[in-house]
Amino acid sequence: MANHKSAIKRIKQNAKRQARNSHIRSTMRTFVKQLRTAVAGGDVEAAKVALERVVPYIDKAATKGVIHKSTASRKISRLTRLVNTIQA
């Protein structure tokens, strides 16, 4: 256990950030899974709605620093292409 005041504060901050980051990452993965399920089912409308919901959330994760901005861009690009393939 930490003995210094600053170390105790750092432990509290790290725990709070870890909880926030894991929630954002978990929710993002859930949205992506829902999108992939809609695409696998061939439901174009559900896939579009899921894409509209997941893109801002991925951007939010990148803004918060949970994932890198390049990772966010890559995920959005791949998911958009995936939705566009079932339309054609």
C-alpha cells in the first residue's frame, strides 16, 4: 500500500480512470457487435441505424484516449465498408 499522500491520490485517480475506460471500451465493443450481427442477418436498415450509433461512440473513445485516433478511423472505415457491402 502507498505511504505518500500523492501516491494514494494517484491510486484513486488510476482506479477511477480504469473504470471509465473499461466502460467506454466495453460499450463500444457491444455496439460493434450489434452492427456485425445486423450485417450477418442481412438487415440493411438495422445495420444503418447501428452504424449511426457506433460511429460517434468510437470517436468519443478516441477523444477520451481509450483508443488511438488512427484505430478509431480504421474501425469506422471498416465498419462503413461492411455496411455498404450488404446494400449492393
